[in-house]
Amino acid sequence: MSEEGRKSVSSHNLADFLGVNAWQIRKDFSYFGAFGTPGVGYNIEKLAKQVKKILKLDVIKKAALVGVGNLGSAVLAYPGFGIYDFSIAAAFDSDPKKIGRKKGYLTIEDSSKLRTLKRRRISLAIIAVPRESAQNTADTLVKAGVRGILNFSPCHITVPKKVKVITIDIAMDLARLPYYMPAN
Amino acid sequence: MSEEGRKSVSSHNLADFLGVNAWQIRKDFSYFGAFGTPGVGYNIEKLAKQVKKILKLDVIKKAALVGVGNLGSAVLAYPGFGIYDFSIAAAFDSDPKKIGRKKGYLTIEDSSKLRTLKRRRISLAIIAVPRESAQNTADTLVKAGVRGILNFSPCHITVPKKVKVITIDIAMDLARLPYYMPAN
DNA sequence: CTATGTGAATTTATTCACAGCA
DNA sequence: TGCTGTGAATAAATTCACATAG
């Protein structure tokens, strides 16, 4: 909306877009303070800034990718990170044939260099390695100071409480569909 | 647990595993009926069957993949579908260089053949095409009788009410991490 | 003695309705 | 007049506590 030159948006606009009710939008915002203008709506720039702050997206974050196979390559090519002010700042693999190769704007590094992440102030990582190596990779990442992990392996990963893991299990997401599909 | 030869599991076991409370497990199950044995717990085979039924996972489902790029290839190689009794039964691409090529156990078909899905009784699809073609692909899938779509493009897809779409936005999932990470 | 299943109590979330500001 | 922000009312989910079954 901001890119389209719009200046303000009402709770009703937002509600329609998201498929919820207007009062729900207002009530939710109100828990974090009052940042709208009665009779007008919410200033779009200001609202975006507030929401980013609430979601802790107000500092630009760098993420490392571990595993540059098919899935990892797809992550590197993913066009959607910019909108959240994220960037993939490093890519690692353990395959000697890949190490040193360029992939987009990044050079693939040896997985044994993961410990440099702390020095480079990279605190997020994406795990796109085979299931067998997922837990090992996670352990190494935690030692390297990583505090948030996005895990694409279909397995449970154990980490210290200070670290947050979000696992994306493609099969499980596919399996959610039938529940919402009408019979026949 | 079943594969490990265990026969029964208590609400407390399950709760520990999932990180919730035992009464929550029992209450949730109770909404769908009573299928435990007091003093013993839940029969594992029976429970799995019940849960699959509740989640509409009791019939084996076939899914089609559209877009065999990096992400699509990763989906084909994904080892986790079996546990939900799912299989990828067809793969499509619009790139002439890919059509006809084998990819694992599947031969890549021309996207213009998507309409054969109805005849082949495939009612689920995974969209792994570039963002620009996502809506078009979805429209074609809906015409071909598909009722559930797993969308990997970072964009909103509009479909008739009878069709369920689940969108996985990798960037958004990554962006969820900072909220749960302690400061510094 | 152990573990389920469920009413009742409690807590939390949603919805309403409207006062008040631009 | 249009839209926000919020107390109050309603609805829903969670937690407790215990009767009951193996």
C-alpha cells in the first residue's frame, strides 16, 4: 500500500484483506498502544514501523544457510526475504565439490567454518541438510551463537531453551489440506 | 512408538513429548469420543487410526507437483510423505527441456496436461513455480478438479471457496524467529 | 493403584456497543 | 460523518478435581 502511494488504511480495509473482522484488528492493535487517528485510520508508514517493532523485525537480520542442495538453492533464489528486511549472508555445505563455488551473490563455504558465524554477527540459520545431519548441524549452529533456526528436515530437533526452532515439514503441511476439503 | 513395539501410551507420555499438559490431551481427545483404557492408556494402533480419521488422513491421497525447479526437485526428494500415506503421483513443468525427463520414479509431464488430473483422481497439488505464474497455475489446477493446494510462492492466491490453499512463505517463517529470541 | 473421561471453575479471547476525536 | 479505542457482555478454551474403569 505504501508503494502504491497510499497514506492511510482503516481497520475495515485491513480486516477485508485478511478475512477477519474490523473490531478484531482494532482490539489487537490496542493491546500494544493507540496509533490510529479517529475518522481517518492508521498512517501506513507508522503502522508498518509499529508492527515491525512488535514482531522484533525492526533491526535488519542476517541469516546463514546450511546445505546448498535443491532445497538450499531454492532458498537462495527465494524472492521474498526483502520485505522483512532479511538477507541470506552466508551459505555452507560439506560437499567439497560445492565449496568455493559461487551461488548467486554468495560463495559457498565449508561447513567446518560455521563457527565464524558468531564473529560475523549472524544469529539466524536455515537448515536444509539431509535429515540424518540435521541434529548435528543444529548443535554446531548453537555453539556458533545462533539463536533462531528454521529447520526444513522432517525431524524433531533438540536445542537449549534459549534457542528457538521453527520446523517446516512439507509433508505435514500437505497433510493438513484434506481436513479442510469437503468430501467427495 | 508402534515401530518400536510399544502397545500403549498414556496422556502423560504424549503430553511430555509434545510439551503440553496431560489433561489437555485427554480433553481434546474426549471431544471426538472415548478411545482410551482407564488404568492403561491409549492403544497406539487404535489411537493412530482414530487421529488419522479425525484429520481426514484415512484414505491414501495422491498429489501432483507443478514446477520441477530447485524447490520442486526438493519436494520430490522429500523423505517425509510416507508417514501420512501420501504420494507424489505426477510432476509437471512448462520447460520443454525438462518435459519427458525422468526425475526419481516420475516422468515430468507438460503443464498443458494438467487437465488430466481429474481423470487420474488427483485432488491435491503443490505449486512450486515462479511467483508470476502461481495464480495462473492455481486457476488451471482448480479447473482440473484439484481441491487442495500447497503453495510455495510468496503471494496471495485467489481460489473458489470450495478449494483450500495453504501458503508456505519461507521468508515469513524466518521472520517469525526474532519474536521468540531473547534480546542481544 | 493407575490412568481415563468429564462436569465445574477459572481464565482467556472474541464480540459488541458506544463515547470521543478529526 | 467516519473511524478509533476500549469498557462491558458474551463466548470459548483451559485447568482443575474427581468419579469411575481396568
